[in-house]
Amino acid sequence: MYYSTMKVAVLTSGGDAPGMNAAARAFIRRAIWEGYEAHGIYHGYEGLLAKEIKKLTSRDVGMIINQGGTFLGTSRSERFKTDEGRQEAADILKAKKIDALCVIGGDGSFRGALNLSEVYKGQIVGIPGTIDNDIPGTEYTIGFDTAVETAVWAIDKIRDTALAHGRLFLVEVMGRNSGQIALSVALSCGAEDVVIPEEKNNIEGMVKRIREGREKGKRFGIIVVAEGHDEGGAIKLAQTMEKDYGLESKVSILGHIQRGGTPSSYDRVWGSRMGEAAVRFIKNQYTNVFTAMKGGQLVPAYLKEAVSGIRTVEPEMVQLVRIVGS
Ligand code: F6P
């Protein structure tokens, strides 16, 4: 009797996140341990369309667990967003006899995976990898912990100069349309306030709180601003505050520094756990699911849930930042 070896492949897609390497490494090694043939697809969906697919050994993923970025490379593919692009990708996977595909990425990558499942007959499993931690259905996405640590490290330095000069600083952090990074960073830095997309019309209240703080003797201030908030980023917000309220501030945009660097042990642990779990889900014949953290446990959740919107923030967290930063 002839049994063909199960062939699995992994790709990273969208914004890179620290810990993606740990996840891909665990996926490849667990797959090989299981007796599967493991493949890496380079440069995300764009690389899939370019047939950048390579069979990998356990040794090929050595020495990467401590590296930021993703050894597979990544992309934001416009071609894959089209029906023709996805059909082409499905044809390539079929021709390469890939039985199951693991996609490590954020909500956009998961949406792409779900759409691919309409034309690709193999199994699809996702691993949530984005610094934003904004995916519904999971309490954690790989990369968030490291990104928050990096932003906190940077703001601790900004605070020194803010204090020396008695200045107000608006520090912009990443997070697209989500305030998750901003909230954790603000709380960790002892920021006076936080501006997030989930909360509308915040400026007047914020200015009032800053003035009250000054009356109470506060000489400087840090406000953490999520890039995707209504007022259009920290620069625009600073201009509005000066023009409409006569309040001067300095702006610091942390940007992509938050995406890079050595992954924290938390991201390595959860990257490894999720990478390994993805192979188990494949073995159990699951498809269109992702490795989710629910109640601190690792469970399968439907990709449909992950693309249903933005994970909501806890309003208590916003309140907490203001109470402890007052
Ligand atoms: O999704 C991760 C993220 O870093 C967001 O926080 C940010 O808005 C976006 O990616 C930036 O994307 P790019 O690197 O493509 O400009």
C-alpha cells in the first residue's frame, strides 16, 4: 500500500511581528516530528504567487527564535486581494501538492486566508501574529508584548527630557485602528492620558485634565496617542491643541521601531505554542481555524470570528490610565 506524505506549508503575511520566527520554527519542527514534509513560503502571499516555496528541514529554522522580523519575509499583496490572484495561488498550492497551509499574520492576512479557502481545497490554519493585538476571538497576538516593551523603553527616555524642560509630550504609537498598544503603553509609562480610536471627541476633556494637573503642580506630561485615532495622528492633534486651546506640546512618533527587535520571552513562548498547536489542528483535520488564546488557554477558533471586526478595548483600562496618571 502507498501512502503519500502529508505536505504542509507556512507563510508570514502583513506587518512583521517579533515572535513570528518562533511560531514558524515550531510549526516546521512539529510538522517534521509528525512525519510531514514541511515547506516555507517566502514573502507572504506575493511570494506564493511567485512560487517562492522551499522544502525546509529542522536545521533550516535553527538560530532564529531570538531574531526579530520574519526569516520568511512578508508582504502586503494587492494581487492576492483579487479573485484571479487567489485562484492562481490555489492552483500553485495544488500543483505543489500542499495539503495544508498555515498563515501567520493579522486580520487582513486571515481575511485573505478565508477567501482563499473558497478556491483552495486543502486545510487552512492561522496563527495570530501582529503587534496590534486587535484580533477578535483571541486575547493575544504574537508581537504585542515586545512592541509594548519597546515603546515603554522609548517613553521612559522621553520622560527624562520632558521632566527637565517641564514639557508636554504627545507620543504616537502604532496600532492602526486599535487602541490596545496605546492603552498598555500608557498604563506602563504612567502617562497622564491616552488617545485611542475607540473613544471619540476626547480633546476637550484631555485639555481640561492637563490643566487640572498643572494646577495641582504637575510640571510635565506624557500623552500616548494611538496612530489611528479620529484627530489624525499626534502631529495633527498637537496642532489642534495649540490652535484651539493654546496648549503647546512636543511630538514624538515611535513608528516602526515598535515592530523590530529581539522578541520577548512571552512572544517566544506563545509563538512556539501556537506554531506547534497549528500542526496539531491540521492533524485533527481542522480547517479555517486559528490558534486562539481564550481564558489563557490555547484553543481553536474560527477564522470567521477573527475577521468580524476589531477586538474591543476595556473602557475600565482607559479610566485606569487617567486615574493613576492624575
Ligand atoms: O499591523 C501592524 C502595523 O504595524 C500597524 O500597527 C500599522 O498601522 C501598520 O502595521 C503599518 O504598516 P506598514 O508597515 O505596511 O506601513
